[in-house]
Amino acid sequence: MRTKQCTLWLLAAFLTISGMIFAQNVKEMNPTLGRLLDFDPKMGEQWEKADKILEEIHWDFSKLTDDNLKFFKQIHYNKHEHEVAPGYYDAIGSGCSWYCGGGTESISASSYLKSNNPTITYVPQNAHDLSFKTAWVEGVDGYGIGESITYYFKQSAPRITKIIIANGYVKSPKAWMDNSRVKKMMMYLDDKPFAILNLEDCRNEQIFEFDPIGRKRPLENKNEIDKLPAWTLKFEILEVYQGDLYDDTALSQIYFDGIDVH
């Protein structure tokens, strides 16, 4: 038993040292802070009510009553002015963006928390549904150190120059404080360490800028290029800010901006 324990200890020490060596060769990056994601669940409910009003009249703005317009003004609802404006929890509107050129092919995670509430999930796809109301939450005991989420891109996908992260469960102040947040992540490009992302413990969008990442071949024949294996970005949790109530670590969104769209 002691021999086995000694072997396991040596293996753990070797992996730790190897990780430190990798970290020394990978650049560390700090974010630029973007929008404050200061959501109020009660206001979110009011916006959902306003959405239903517009859906019932099939977005025919001429059918809005004076009471409707007064209600929209009270809650600072702007979608009646322009249909592509973002909703209350939306990361982006439905207008032109990097996503016009493609986006991710699929998303997976090493684990996710199973929910007892049928109306709430914590699946990895939540971290890229472009809604700040949802979150990916890792599903292992403890703080999720070593757990990861991976994004897969077709070879024809537009290149990425910005990665925008909403750290923690930002849908409400209580959810954000109760759950753990990521302090440091290792970012892998095609499974190779690419950068260490240092995240602030705040409810702002956190923006990391890069030289173009992605497409390596000229886009001459999209169908042929897309037969090649997808390229990937993986984000691994290295350190966390501990939540007040739960050790579960949450990420609301990781989404992208870049070039090659128009």
C-alpha cells in the first residue's frame, strides 16, 4: 500500500511540475472589461411579458396600444423600435455580427451539473446560447479544477480575434454570489496550451483580444475544406473564486467576435 501511495504521489508531483513548465511557456492574458451584466430577474420577467405582446401582434408595431408603449417605456424595452435589438438577457442582437459567417459546430464539456428542475439546465451548450440567463456549471465534486469546455469549429468558420466571457452565473446578483466563478483558465488551441486567461471577479463582460485564430487554409472550396477535422478551442478551469453557498463553478457565456464575415 505504501509503495502504491508513493507511486501515486510521485505521479501527481510529476504532473504538477509538468503543468508548471507548460504554464511558464504560455502567455498570461488579462481582460478588458466590457458591459456590466447587472440583471434584475423581475425586470427580466417584464421584458418577457413585452416579448409576448409583440409576438401576439406578429411584430406589427402599428398595432401597439398607447398602454403598450407606456409599459415599454417604463421598463426601457427597446425592441419595439427595432426588431433586431437585443432582448434583456441577450448577448447580441439578431443583426449583423461575426455569427453571420458561421459560428461553432458543436460544444462539449468534461462534465456538467445535473438539474433537479426540468426548466433549468447546466449543459455546456448554455455557455454559447448567447443568453446571459443560462450557464454551464461543471458537475464534479469540489470546485471543478481541471474541468473543461470545448468549442468545435468547421475549417471554413470565420477567424476569431476576440473572446468574450461572462464569468459566473450572471442572471442575478444572488446566483452570481452563491456559485463559484473562474479565476484562471488554460486556453488550448487544437489541444495545445495557447494562453492562460486571468479572469476578474466581476459581473462585467471580459474581453480577450488575439491575432486571428482559426482558418489555416484559403477558402477556395468550402465543402471540401469542411470535410477536414474541426479545429477546437478548449477552456480548462485552473483556479476559482469561491461562491458563498455552492462550490459549483459556473460560466454564463463564452462567445466570439472576429473577421472574415463580409
